[in-house]
Amino acid sequence: MFGSCAAALFSVITDLESIEKSVERRVDLRAEELDALLYDWLAELVYLKDVHRELYCEFRIELQQHDGFHLVAAVGGELIDPLRHHTRTDVKAVTYHRLEIKKTDSGYEAFVVLDL
Amino acid sequence: MERRKIKEGVWEIPVTAKEGMNTPARLYSSDSLIESIDQGVMEQITNVACLPGIAGPALCMPDGHWGYGFPIGGVAAFSTSEGVISPGGIGFDINCGMRLLRSNLTLDEVKPKLPELLNKLFAYVPAGVGTKGSVPLSRKEFEQLMRDGIDWCVKKGLATREDEESVEQRGRLHPADPGCVSKKAFDRGVSQLGTLGSGNHYLEIEVVKEENVYDPETARRFGLDRPDQIVINVHCGSRGFGHQVATDYLQVFTKAVQKYGIKINDRELACAPFDSPEGQDYFKAMNCAANNAFANRQVIAYNIRRAFRDVFGKSDTELGISTIYDVAHNIAKVEKYIIDGKEQEVVVHRKGATRSFGPGSYDLPSKYRDVGQPVLVGGSMQAGSYLLAGTSLAEKETYGSTLHGAGRTLSRMKAKKMIRGDNLRRQMEDDGILVRAASMRGLAEEAGFAYKNIDEVIKAVDEIGISRKVAKLLPIGNIKG
């Protein structure tokens, strides 16, 4: 679910297929609740995108539950190239507006509203 | 939800409408607009009325629509001693606002050179995803900018003293403490000074037609003094810096509501007492972001002057490009109002709402003191914008506030499904509006039909009297992020 939400976030900005993997960033986050961790995870990706001017397409995630939740991830992507990445709009922030994580028969389902 | 009309243009939702409401909520609208108001706005504004220490009715302006926490168009005043401050009442884009510049040029002079002018502006004012500003900043300089806003720009030669006096609160809000700003916000903001961003942010070349001037005397005082005059309008905010400040403090305030035992109906209304360490830290960080936004629009104005000089080969004096006004529409300010018969110091939250101070009010440049504050209202790319003047009635009724735009009626997704960006661009060019857009798909999201009819929304505030019509500004060229 964390990987799918990250992929959805970057799909809002551009076509994921247009992003190649030439750089890797590490993310290490802890939170008491799963939804707070999802918020922090997506907010961290927005931060990395802005600071490094990069887009990401690959998310390798390890999630552990022990005294709250702990996420360690390797995030792969590349520098924004206006010639190759046809951007639709930017994602400026993640919101708690109607944020919801549901357990389903096949896994988890999340609803997240992004500020564009 | 129950609502009753209490006077022409104003509807009230009583405190009995929802459990926990501390004050009524009021919707400023018109007989026709009120019918299309969505249920989400009523839910959100009544949630605001439940927050602790709210000093008077929670208000929603006629351009109101569904937001996060507060509705867009939401205005509320909280006691500085008993009330709260909430990032959800300010917005992620802290001090998103408008800057309007006048010029000595007319439509006939600009039209032949418009494509060249737009290309130059597009080159000088970076727009879109991942763009970098043209003013490199050291850590120390960025901290100084956070504290001093436009004053920093003046010292750097990026603004004139005349620019400075034509900005809300001279473009310098205090207390502003960079120590309350996270390293992440610093990192996101340091390279973005002078950039337009994306979404609904734009830079527009507009014309003031004689038939669209409703109050010639006030228009003249605001610098509109010739037929078919060209003006330049900028809509943007504090970019990644403000968004990161809001993101950081949303997390802080999520914990603060538990610490202070505050009941909220929506997580986006996370807040802290204004008079608490968390509340004060956010206020000081928010002011840093607001000062950054004032400086951002100023650097864009500086680059607009450069572009005009280059294209028209004229001096600044000949071009006469000066700031009519610069005003925030996502902000919290400490102000004083008579509420329930006595003067109270309150922290006014304006979320998609503009300050609208009337004649004689403090913090007006001396040149506008007897006509009121210029109020800048951005419409869609196709419909145009308005220049209004603030009124004393706004100070009496709406904590010195009025609307900020036309108000969305269609989501970005729906708008995109209805028209392609390149078709919209052709349609606009047929209507005499040239466009340069960083993203064609982003352009479609901002189509005119995605917004309420701005003429109707402006008519509503003019008739209610919380601001008055001065002139309508029609677009001829648009740079979109």
C-alpha cells in the first residue's frame, strides 16, 4: 500500500513510465499510527522531490510493527527533465482531509487527498 | 442544514444546527449563488464555529467552496487569550496572494509586441514543476528575508520604497522567527525565490477598458488613469517553503489537540491555543513564510520590469510600472474589532479571503487613506479579474475581510475531462488571450467553466457592501505554471 500510494502521488505529476532510475534516496520514518506514517511517508517524498528536483518511480519498502510502526525505504528516480517529463501539475502537500486506511480481503486500501 | 436569511446577502446557520457550535456561522452570498453552495461548505464552516475561543460568527465569503479544514472563503476571529490558531484556517500555501502593477502603456502599444513580451516573461519568471529561482540565497540571507520580507528586497535593490508602502503591512509581518522554521522548510524554500509555481498560479497581462471602470475617481487614485491601460497581475504564494511549514505544524498540532484537550470535528482543523508555545511557534513560522511570499511576488515584479524594459526599450520612468497593491488571501493576523459591543484583540484567519480595510483605516498607504485599501480579486484565466476597494462595513461585519476569487465549481479532474489543454489554448487565442503554459494538461484544469461566474460573485460583495467595485481587468496574455 505504501508503494502504491507513492506511485499514485508521482502519477499525478507525470507518467511514471517516463521516469528512469538513476539516483536512490533513503527514507527512515517512525510513527505511532499507520495513517500518520502514511502521511509522513508521502510528505517526505514531496520534500525530496522539491529539494533535489527529482521524480521517483521505484519504492522498495520494509515496514515493521514494534512499538509503533517503522518504515525504511529505498526510493529510486531521477532529476526532473522538462524535455522528457511532461508534467501535469505539482503536488505541493499531503493532507489529512478524509485520510483513510481500510483493510480489505486482498490487502489494504488507502484514500489520500493531495494539495496541488 | 438549517439556515435563515438575516439580511440581504447574509444567511445564518444558528448555534443549534450542530452540537458543539460556540457561535453561529454566516454565509455571505446572493439569492442565486446561495442555491449552488455545496453541503461541504456548510459542514466545514459550522466545524469552525465549534473551535474554542471563537470570538464571533464564523463566516464564509460568496466564492466559498470545499477546502481542507476551513472552507476556501472562510473567515474566523479567535480571541488571542482564549482562542486557537489553526493551519487549516490559513491554508498550505501561506500568504498565497495577489500583486497588481500598473503601467503607462496602452493596449495599442502592447498588442503588437505581446508574443515577444510573453516569451520574455516566461524566460524571466520560472513557472511549473521543479523550477529554480534566479536569486541565490545563503542561509543567513534567507533568514534575513524571512524576518524582513520586502524590506530585505529593498536593501538588495529588488524593490523600491514605493513598492514597499503598497504592500499589506509593508510586506513585513512580525513576530517572524526563523528558529521556528524546520530545516526541511528551509531546504525547500531556499532555491525557489522568484518562481511562480504551478496549479492555479499565474502572471497575467490585462487591459482596463473604459467601460469596465465603475468608480473613475477611486480608479484614478489607484493609478488607473488612461483608456485601455495595461496592468499586470500576479497570483502566487510562498511555494514549497509555506507548504512545508504547514505540513510540519499540522503534525505538531495533531499532538497539541490531545495535549490541550481540544475537540475538533476534522483532523485538518488541528490547532493549538494561540497563547501557547506551539501556537506562538507556528505564528512566528507562518510569518516567516508570509514574508517569503511577499518577497517572492516582489522578485517576480522586479523581473516583470526587466522584461518590459527589454521588450519596449524604455526606462522604468517611461514605463511607469508601479505596484498598485499586494495583498494576502491565505493568512492569520492579529487585529482589533468591536465584537459583542466591546473591542477585542483577535487572530483573524483568512483562508481564501482578502483583507478589505475601509477609508481611514490604519495600515493603509497615505495615498489610499481616504478611498480604502485596494482589494485584488483573481478570476479564471478566461473571465478576468477585479480591482475593488475595502469598506468600513467590512471592518464592522466581516473582521475586515472580503472574497478572494471566483470560486471553483468543477474539480480539476472534471475540468480536464471536459477540454484538452491545447484546445483551450486555441479557444483562448481566438478570444484574444495569448497563453504560455508550463503544462498543457495543467492549463485545462484552469478553464473558465471550472469557476463560478466572477461578475455575479463580485456583484454580491458590492451589493452587500463588504468591498466595492472599482474596475474589471480583462486578460490579453497569460503565463501559467
